Amino acid sequence: MATDLQEHLYQYRFASDVDQGLIHLAASGGAADSISEGPFFAGRVKHPRDAATLLLTLSTIVRTHFFDARPPQMDPIVTASRSLVRWEGFSGCCGAYARLDLDECAFETEQRRFGTTNVDFNPEMLTHLGRIGRADEVRLSIEAEAVTLEHNQSAVIEKKVRLPRRWIKGLSEVQVYQSRLELKQRFTPALLIPLIQSAARIGGSSQHLSISGGRPRFTTRAGASTIPVGGASRLSALRTILPIVREVSLYADERSGVHAWVGETDWCRFWLVLSPALQRGFSGEGQLLDSLVHDDWQERVDAILELLAGAETSPSGPAETIDPAELATRLGCTTSAARDSLAALATNGLAGFDAGNGFYFQRQLPFEERLVTRDQPRLRAARKLFEQGAVQMLPGESPGNTDAEVNSNGTTYYVRFRPEGEKCTCPWFSRYQGQRGPCKHILATRMTLEMKHHD
């Protein structure tokens, strides 16, 4: 396992073990006082073979390097909430994000409350899942000290796991991209079989998806109605879910090129969110910088955490979704400010986004304010430029129109803010054109403008 691990996030109460033929996976829950309250979730799986196939598909994605051959992190995150059990993970290259939402109707539920853990899918677990049949009796239990999967008294020993820091960074970035996704098309699984077969032949090159008469096909030419699909070969990961799902929806953000494929049944949804290109991962994309540049998020984070904790202990359980507009009303701030605060929570992995319903969801993980900026070097560099007075506003400022020069390491760069967008003369902006977040000079200029307007 890679050494880049967010070790502080979990405190494990025991090493993984086997007891009476049951699988016990080392895990971490929330508050220490919840340990005696029993499982976060306990119930019988109604669709054992299909659920096992979906989990195997997720684990295959997690173990796959589509481009960058880094050591894989084979430890999906699982969250139990009031009405679903959610599994999440990233591919080894961090360019594919997979999520499996198992609804309440997927189980005969005995107990359910809010909690998050990180479990290990090693070869023994994969073999175990592969043996589950349609008529088998399978039970799942998720608690602060273990995740237990019962199946014909089989047993697998799992060791305690830690949440990779790279995954935390990926979770924070992918939720921003997901908040921009729009539903483009729905397909029957049969229509996608030829597309996935052609994707395997295409390889990792960038393509455009053309839809004619409801039938999708790849083309190398961009058109007014085509959808960019980078790294098309990654769609092969969907092959195993097609016999299970009744429909597959395509979501896309045409500006960034991020796209998502969602297989749905009556009892679950399987998400595959893909980065704009095979060579790009979701970790370190800089999409949170627009929100974190405003300092006032710090004033609201504690209040939001208290609200979420209060929901957790309410009789009806935690809020299933987080609505920024509702949050803004309760906090007495703008919806934009509430989103900025959720972005700060996302840096610690606490907040995710569900493009299917348009709301945020929460994971029960600790929050450390120091981590908000630790993994944002551009934000730290911008703060340094701002504090050094490196930004000089140029004459002629008007609403939506600002020009500034920024002295950085002996070189002067020019920043321009216009209603249609922002530009900088630095090499970073020239290379990425804002696709990987704002450069430090644009961020420092925003800080200077904000201070000026507050004064």
C-alpha cells in the first residue's frame, strides 16, 4: 500500500480478525460514545448475487490503473445513512470515481443509523464475493469496530486499513465536478454494448459522443450536439453491470469534459465518473480554490458541523441530503457562502455531491481546519503574495472589470477580470486556461479585491 495515507482520520479499536466463520473488517465509526450503540447498519441483502457483482465491479475499478501506474488503494469507503448504504472508491490513477448507492429496499433492515468506515477489499474478500449466488443468504453489518458479511459461514481475515490522503483530495475535487454535471441522455443497456465494445478498440484517445435516434456512437469530430468523452476505453468498466441495470444515464459537464455514467435498478445506482482525459486524475485539480479563497467560510464551519451533529442525534436520524439554500437560511448567509463552507468540509472528505438529486451528502469523518489549506499549495502561495502586498490594482476598475499586476519572484504578471472570465499572463494559466482552477496570481488578486471592498 502507498505511504501517502491520511492516518489521523481513523482510530481503529482492534485488528481485523475472524470469529465463528464471519468476516470482520477493521473499521472506524464516528464519536467514541457511539461504539456501544451497536451497528450503523444491519440487515439481509435481498439481491445477493447482483449486489456482489456491483461490489466486485467497484473493486475492479479501484484496483485498475487506467494510466498512472501507482500502487492501488483497495479500500472502498462505506457510509450507512437513513435510507442507503453508499460505497465509494477511486481507480489507482485517481481518474475514475466509482460509487454504489444501495437503497433501503435492497435490504431487509434490522438496524440503521449514520456512520462511515473504510474497509479492505483484498483477494480473499473478492473470492468470497465471487462465490455468492442468487439464492444465498447474505447478511451485512456495519459498525464502529467492524464490517461483517455473513455468507454460508465463510471467513476472510482482513487487516485494519487507513484512508489514503490522495483519496481525500480526490473526494474534495470530484464533488465540485459532480455539482456541474447535467443529464444528457438515458440509454437501455443493450444500446451501450456496441459502444463499450468500440471503446475498447479505440483505447485511451479522446472521442466525442454522437447520439442519433437514441443510439450512441463515437466520432473524432466535435459537433454542436456531441459530448466530449476523454479516455473512452475506461467505459469497459461498465460491462459487468449491464446485465443487472434497467437503464444507464449519461451526465456531462461540457466545459471541463468530466462525464458520468449511472446504471440504475429499482434498488440501487452505480456511478462511474470519469476525468476529462486518461492522463488526468481527480486529485489536486484545484477546483475548490474558488470557494476557499474567501476567508469567511471559517466563521460558519463550526456551525455547520454542529447542525450535522444535531441531525445525527435526532429521532429521525441524520439529514439524508444537504441543501445549500436551506443551510444558508439556517446560518443567515447567502447560498454561495454556504457552498463555500461545504467546500471547506469537502477538503476533509466530509461532503460529497449527488448529481442525481442535486444535493450534497455527508460522510462521518473528523474535521481538521489545518487540512483545508495544507493540500492547497496555490492557495498558500496566493496568501503569501497577498500578505506581501504583491498585487497592485491598475486604474479604470469598474463592476466586473478589473486589471492588476502581480509581482511574483521578480516577474510581473498581469491579471484581468472580465464578465466572461479571468485571465493571467503566467505560464500556468497559459497552459491550462483555467481548466485546473485559478492560478495563484488570480487568487491573490481576488483576496486584494475582497479586502478593498470590505474596507
